[in-house]
Amino acid sequence: MLWSQTFIPTLRDDPADAVIDSHKLMLRAGFIRQLTAGIYNYLPLMQCVIHKIERIVREEMNAAGAIEITMPVLHPAELWQKSGRWDVVGKEQMRMKDRHQRDLVLGGTHEEVITWIVRGELRSYRQLPKNFYQIQTKFRDEPRPRFGLMRGREFIMKDAYTFDATWDGLKNAYNKMAEAYFKIFRRIGFDVRMVESDVGAMGGTGAHEFMVPVETSGGENVILSCERCDYAANIEKATSLSLADEGARPEEPRQKEMVFTPGMKTVEEVTGFLRVGPEKLVKTLLYEVDGEVVAALIRGDREINEVKLKNYMRANELVMAAADVVMRVTGAQVGFAGPIGLSRVRIIADPEVKRMRNFVVGANRDDTHIINVNTVDFTVDEYAEIRQAQAGEICPRCNQGRLQSYSGIEVGNLFMLGTKYSDALGANFIDSDGVEKPFVMGSYGIGITRTAQAAVEAFHDEKGIIWPKAIAPYDFHIVPIEITDRRQREVAFALYEELQERGYAVLMDDREERPGVKFNDADLIGIPVRISFGDRSLKDGQVEIVKRRGKEMVKIPVEKAVDKAIEIFGQL
Ligand code: ATP
Ligand code: MG
């Protein structure tokens, strides 16, 4: 491809609205342009990357026995009402009405549709197992679309669905998909990790995510993994053995007492003012859970895990209570809520609270806290583990190693759905014993567009993107310094044609631009191998071959340039 004939609108400066490196680079290097929040145009270079990722995904899915189909993007609302997800997915679902005022859904995932297709078509256990997949644009009205393609409202996904007769069959299918995922992400060049995850709105009995570890801010997920065994889980799901009681001496209960804490609202402010550690305070967090106000109690130095709380309450929606709600139920501003006298509010406490003595709580009165409180002073409706596990705590699996944390980008996931959807939609088959049974299902996603950006987040430097060769938009980038020079032009086209004849994808910068501009753009767009030359190098009959990663450079006679470039590319 000639630069002049394609469309690569690079930008000199970082776009103001991008926060993380990969988003900035995708915009600057001319891969994407936003249309509106979370909705992007994929420009020609991006299109090349998408095709390469899709190809790898297709090859490995086909090799694992999956069958490609294409399902509709528009779904009738009834399907989602039947499965019960119309309410669960709620606001995240893009909805519309047709001319007859019938509700339609723009698909964000296809469990309902595939189950509907299979129902009545697959009748016998002899037709199982089956694995169907598609690669398609998905729609989700994300509450916070951000970071470019990382969290879009429209994005490309590979989704696969397995149908088995038995749970053992499902486990087999699940493992096969996990293996295919390892192959896909390793071919792309990621040091990918498979971690346990929460099942979320998908439901089912178990789930895993494939994470690309990143050091930068692009990792939306925190993973806790054991330093000794193979335990690894998304922090939303992770558990740990608490170290709360390490070295603690039991205390005699003291008399509780109201104290004036003017303007002290945060844990640090209150405990600093009262000269106690944060582990001597119980935070009272108020939530609105499907319309009901709930108080969650947790030790002052812990974080609450909202996913665990939401799961425990089997809720569809959980949000922090707004200031006016806090005022209504506690009679005080935000920052002074406490469990004593908090009537008509369901109180859920983390089990750690049960072991605490003589702690501090808010008094449900402005500028006031209560000290020397004990659990006998109020009523806890339920104890439930709602604490977020933390790095440094003990592994729940081996009971020995400490947990370490790192951040990652979720590029794919696996769900053991079981019979949730086949039960809800009445999708059954006749088993070998002649009995009608629901299909045992699994569901498996890969974010194609998110994977592209994850690669940029994982592989870049201060000058630009460093594409791993498996998904680079082109293999080689030819940069003649002056395209108007006859000799340079001849060499450029000769190399360009020969590399293409030998099966490689080549971009040639045929612009009449200053060399600095071309080299900066080459670094920015990140093609793995660059071949460049000008008057001076050609005078010696030589060209320069530069690897984008590490910027190693070799000079080589023109006649040997193609072989050498291919050799260098092969070693990447
Ligand atoms: P997340 O926890 O990031 O919201 P999810 O659990 O909703 O992800 P799935 O519904 O399983 O994800 O989708 C499968 C894959 O699609 C994810 O692993 C991710 O790679 C990708 N994906 C999900 N949501 C988005 C989005 N809003 N933008 C881009 N890719 C996405
Ligand atoms: Mg999501």
C-alpha cells in the first residue's frame, strides 16, 4: 500500500480528550476517530489490525471445532423477557421501537438468540456437542464509555456458545475453549493470564477471564494472584484469609460515648482527629439496591467489594445512596452515618466487624461520632463477606502464600452457563435414555477491538506503537527520504514489489514530506520492520533496516535488502 493512496491521518500532538497511552496513540497514529461517546470509526490501519486479529481467532476457533455463523444484531424484546435478562441487563441494553411500537434490542451478547435457534433444531444427544461462534459488532450502553476502544458502546466481539448433553461435556468444551484462547492470545504476543472471575449478569456456575497484564493505567481490572500456588482471581471475585486478628489482644467492652468531630467525614479525618488507627472504625456505607436503602458495615481500613454485596443481595442495580437519601435515612450529611438507631434500613456487615471491639461509628448526627461501640449496641440483619481481598493477605487456596496484585486488561472470558438459558427458553434434547433434558451450555467472548488496543497498551514506547508482528497492520514499512529522486524511487518500488511478491504486507511512504516527519510517523504507527534510504546510503549501494522494537539498525547492500529484511522479520 502506498501512503498517498491510503488514509493515515496522523496527529503531531496528543489529543486532549485521551487519558491512557493506548487511546492517545490510536488517535495520534490515525487508527481511529470518535464519532460520539464510545463509538468509533475504524480507519484503514485499524481495519488491517482487525482483520489480522479476526483471522487468528477464526483459525483457532475452527481448529477447536467451533462452527461460524452470523446471528442478527436486532433482537425482539420478548426473547430477553423470556430469559429474564430484560430487567437484569437494564440500562446497559440499547433499545428501540419499530414502526409498530414493538420493542427491539441491539444485541450486546447472544445467549438468548443462539438458544432460540438451537431449540427445535438440535433434537438428539447424537447431535451434541456443538459449538457455534460469530464475529460481530455489539452494542452496550456502558455507564462510563472510556479509554477509546477499551470500553466502547459499539465494539467488535467474537462470541461462541457450546451445547452439551452433560456437565462433564461442558467442562470438556470449556477447557477446549480455554486452550484455544491461550493459543490465540499467545499468537498475538501477549503474556496472557487466565483468572477466576465473577459471573455477573451472565449467570451460571463459574467463569474465567483472560487478562493481559499491563503496568500502565489502561488496566481496568485488578488481579490478585498467589505467590506460591496457581490461584489467580479478579479482585471482584477474589477471597483471602484476613489477617485482621494477627497479634490482636481481646479487649473488655467499654462504655460508649458521643464525641464532637467537627467537619471530620473521611476515615482518615475521623481517626486522625480521634488518634486511633483506621482498624478501630466501622464504616457505614449506604447504598440504594434496586430501590431499597441498605447499610453496609466494614472495617475502616478495608474496601467494600460492591460486586460481592450485589451478588449477596441478588440485586440488579446497586448504587451509592445520593446525599438527599443519606440525609433522609440518617438525618445527617454524608460522612456521619452509623448503625446505631438506623431504623428501617437493612444492615449487612462484613464478618470482620463481629470480631471488633470498642470501635468508632458515625452518630447519624452532623459533626458527631460515637466511640467505644460494640456489636451489642446495634442490630446487624446479616453478616456476609463483602470485603475486598487485598494484596499481602493469605491465599484462600493454599492457605500459605501471600496475594500479590497487578492490573490487567480483560480481553476474553469464559462462562459455564449450565442450563440457565436452556431452562428459561425451553431448549431441550432427547438424551440416550430417552428422557428430554435441557442443554448444558457455555459462553465464550473475545473483545476484538479491545484486544487491538490492549496490544497498544502493552507494546509501545514514548515515540509510538510497537505492533507485535502477528497483528501489525503491515509487515514492512519502506521509507525513501526523497521520493522525487529517480534512483530512490526505483529502489523503493523494486523493494516494495519484491516483498509483496514474496507474500508480505508492505506500506511505502511515497509522500513528499520532510524526512523527520516520515520517520516520526513511522515510529508512531509502529510497523515492525522499516527499510529506509536516501541519497547518501544509496551512493554506497546500501539501505538501512531498522526494527521498531529496540530500534536496532543494520546497513545492507540493496541487492540483499529483501532477504535480510525477511530474515529480521522472521526472527521477531
Ligand atoms: P467488562 O467486565 O469489561 O465489562 P464483560 O464481562 O461485560 O466485560 P463480556 O460480556 O463477557 O464482557 O464480553 C466479552 C468480551 O468483550 C470481554 O472480555 C471484552 O474483551 C469485550 N468487551 C466487553 N465489553 C466491552 C466494551 N464495552 N468495549 C469493548 N470491548 C468490550
Ligand atoms: Mg461489561
